[in-house]
Amino acid sequence: MASLIVETVVGIPEAGRKKPVSILCTDTRVEIPAIAETIEATLSRIRRFSQQNNLNIEVNLLRPPPEQSFWVNIIGRGYPPPNRVFRWCTQRLKIDPVTMFVQQRLGHWSEAILHLGARRAESSTRAQTMAGREKRNGLNRHPDLPRVWVSNPIEFLTTEEVWAYLLQRPNPWGGNNRALYKLYASASNGECPIQIDTSTPSCGNSRFGCWTCTVVERDKASEGLLASGDERMEQLIEFRETLLHYQDPANGKRDPKTKQGADRPGPLTIEARRELLTKLLQLQEQVGLPLITDDELFFIQQLWKSARRPDDGGGVARIVTRQKGILMSDWKETNRLRELQEEVAAEKGIRAETLRRLLAKVDEYSESHRAFGLPDELLAILKDDLEHEQAEGKKNV
């Protein structure tokens, strides 16, 4: 899609390039390393080409905000790793960053057309979805964004036709797509020939997702890259197996109750979250890749303080200190704050642990500048406290 867009703009005389054009790509922060590197390098070349030729093309690599990252949701909020039933990742990591970007720009643009690279040949599900959309002049309305239209220029192209275009035409910004072809070939676990008839396979059917993906049974792309020599994938694949282990309630890593108190598998226990953070920091050192940021660690600590069995406010710092030897907080200040919280809790007749959870939950909502849902979350914490008091009362009878 980027090639088509850039070629189209190049073909317009400079005086006619009035409307802004933005090329958008999402980075979930858990992309397969080889893919992330290829995307960043390509976007950098497109940006430089646009500047040199006055194309008025803006290039944007969109990422989810730290408070909605994959690791903050799993290790911080305790979301179980995604599965086919609870596939929470796509909306938060891919769709929301694009939606936020478009919403922010609509004030300047008034309206917009999104040109997407979706094709019917990708899957039967995709074909059925695209066939059911009503179009007007080749465009259909965006389901969630008013004044935004969607175009699918390559909707009816086959995989072979896409590769034929990419391999036969040089990129407008320079270079060719042989390296991209080789990357797809590696993901297919070996060289795959250019398809010249229906009897020869195409490497273009590989689908790249996140290296953490627990929705699929096997991550064949990651396994193919490992088999083709990308040694970084070995430990990443092993960690994905760890996520699958934590996903299964039978392995004891999930709370037996949901956040709302229902008797069915709920979030990851605070112990499981500590274990995963320790393992993730170890993995980061082993592979030499930046897997989690300081901002994410900060949000994880905030969320731990409002968990069902809350952290004391220093759990993340202790884990990071053990792993990296770096101090992350002023312990004297933390201890004094805990003393004040215990005094207030005694005055109000609630447990200090409950007060800390309430305060942490308010802080969490304050960080995102929203209040919708906060009263229900606070009531759930108070309900937990009441159930705890009732259980303690029964023990003492």
C-alpha cells in the first residue's frame, strides 16, 4: 500500500499536492524483531524521500500508550494472555492507536479517507467480512469514526499478484523488495520460489503477528525465522510457551474469582504477575532487546497496588533491583506513606490494604483522565473487604 500511495503522490505536480497524506503503521511493542526492524528502516526511507521531493507525506509509526501496552495489561492488570474467546490485544494495541491518531487529526482535516491494504484472499473470514460492506463510489463508511471513509485498493488482488508487483517494480523511495521477500521466505522455513503457475507454492502466505501471540496454537512464522537462523527467536518462542502456561487456569496462575467476584477464572494472581515480570526482565537481558520500558514498569507498580492481594508499593522496584542492581524508589518516603495510610485506615474503620487499593485505583483512573467505571471498581474493592471481614469473623467463631 505504501508504494501505491507514494507513487500516486509522485505523479501529482508539486503545485497540486494540496492535501496532507499520512502513512500509518502500528507497532504493538511486541512485534517480531525482524519485522520491527524492517518496518522502521522502510518508514525512515519513505520519510527522507518525502522531504527531499516535497511530497507532503507524513510518516507515522503508531504505538499504544504505555498504560495500554501488552505487558501493562498482562503483568499490571493481570489480564490472562489472549485467546480466541478473550482476544483483548488487537483493539488495544493496533486499532486504538490508529483511531486516536485519526480523531486527533480530524479537527484539521474535517474528513479523511483511510486506504487499507486488506484483501479478500487473506482468509475466508476476511472475504466474507469485506463482501458484506456496503460501498458508495468505491468507499464505505468507517464503523466507528464519523466523517471517515475506507478504501481497499487491493481488495481483489491475489497473494501472487501482490508479490509480482513488489518484485517487478522498484520502490519509489529507492531499493527493491528482495529483502522483504527473503524475510517472508524465512518465515516459511526455507526459500520459496516466485510462483509461476498454480503448482508452485508462494511464500507470501506467511502471516506475521506478535511474538507473544497466544491466540494461535503454533507461531509458524517465529519458528520459521528461528529455523532460518534468527537465533533471537529461540528464547522468545520459549517465553511464549510460558505465557501459554500462565493462560491455563489449571496451572494455578489465575485468581479463582473474576474482578467482579464471579466464581470463574479471573485475572493472574499477584504472585504470577511478579513471576512474569522477573522472567521478562531476565529475557530482556538474554536477548539484548528492549522489551519493556520504565514507563510501563511505573504503570505496573500503580496497578499492583490495587490488585486483590495488593502490593506494598515497592514490588516492581525490588524485582528490578534484584535483576539489574538499579534502585528505583526512596524507601524511607514509601515507608512513611504506608504509616500515614495505616493511621487513616484505622480512623475510617477499614483495612489499610483496602485503603491502598482504593487510592491506587483512583490514581490509575487519574492517569488516564477518565472517571467512567471508577465507582464500580471502588465498590468491587469494598465488597472484597467486606467478604474478607466476614471470612475472618467465621474463623474467630
